[in-house]
Amino acid sequence: ILTGVECVYRNYGSENQTPVTAMTVAEAKAEINQGQFEAGTMLPKIEAAITYLEKVKKGRVLITSMKKVRDAVKGRAGTVITQ
């Protein structure tokens, strides 16, 4: 899933934002419940990843920016979400 940032961040836009390189569906749901992802920006991407992974149990979702696709595919950027 392409987005405008290199990866998913916790506390995005704050002084203590931290990159998330990997998370599970359960972790993503917990982060949603904590209000970590803004509606209209990252939230729909996370929800799409969850929907996909609930159907494709062994799947993987990669979220990154267009600029970082090559690095992300090689495991050097982006956020990977798994079951």
C-alpha cells in the first residue's frame, strides 16, 4: 500500500513519533483502539491491511511511500503487517 510517508508511525506528527517496522493484525487493532491512526490518512490503509489479512492468513501487507518502494521490498523501509 503506497502512502505519503516511509512507514507507519506511532504518535505521528508529535515530538515522540516512532516508526513501526512490523506489526501483527492484533497489534494494529490495538493501535486503532488507542486512536493512533488518523481517519482519512493512515487509518483506511491499516483497515484495508487487516481486512486482507483476515482473509489471507499467510499474507503480508507492506505500507510505504513511492520513494521507498525499492528499499521496502528489500526489507529496508516501510511497515510490514502480518497475521
